Amino acid sequence: MEGMPPMDSAHELSELEVGTVVAERDLTLTRDSLVRYAGASGDFNPIHYRDDIASAVGLPGVLAHGMLTMGAAVQPVVDWAGPSRILDYQVRFTRPVVVDPATGAQLHVVATVGRVDEASARIDLTVTVDGKTVLGKAQVVVATGR
């Protein structure tokens, strides 16, 4: 495909097989991450930065923005495949990500090939915090250039 970045032989998209893990990464979200994301996105809902407000509305603590979690989770696939190869990305938000003021939140992302056809591959993301799934049915479709 025109404009697609070259892949090295270890990650050749045209040689993908179902079940292959193409990326795995631990990502840390901190309260600083939330402040920066709020500034960039314009989402200044206080549940993302004030413990008292989060508690008052029945939340277990300050929560990461859903779109921040979603964006962070896809980054290992973007780094692996290249941004111009991403054709589609969808998730279901299944559990909030509580960001501790001292330790933050550790996202663990595993990207596994779920389907391959002539033109694309579906990469299934398993995204967990403390062993619990936070994004369900997280799927990225990438162009393979076959």
C-alpha cells in the first residue's frame, strides 16, 4: 500500500499467524498523565483529578479518562505496525481505571493476532489493571499489504 512504513523481517505483516503475540507492554498512568490529558482534551470532569468528588459520586477513586486508557492501550500496536496501517479500532469500557495518587495505575497490554485475511489483520488487545480486564472486545484492524 502506498505510504505504508516498511516492516522489519521479524514483524512482517504479511506473515502474521492467528495466535501470535505482536506486542506486549506495561504502561503507567499517573495523576500527572490525567492532568495533561485533561488539558489536551478539554475534559476537566473533576472525577479525573479530585478524590473528594470521585468519592462523593460513589467512585472508588480518581479515574483515568476512558479515551486516555483507550489511546494508551493501542499505542503498542501503533508502534509495531505504524500509524498509517491502522484501519479501525474499537473497544468496550468494562471497568474504570482507578489512578492512585502515589503509585498511579499500571496497564498491561497484550496484542494478539485474532484474524488474518488478504488485506488486513485483526489484533485483539487484552488490557488489564491488577489482573482485571478494563477494556473488553478491544480490537485493532491493521492493513497487511498482502
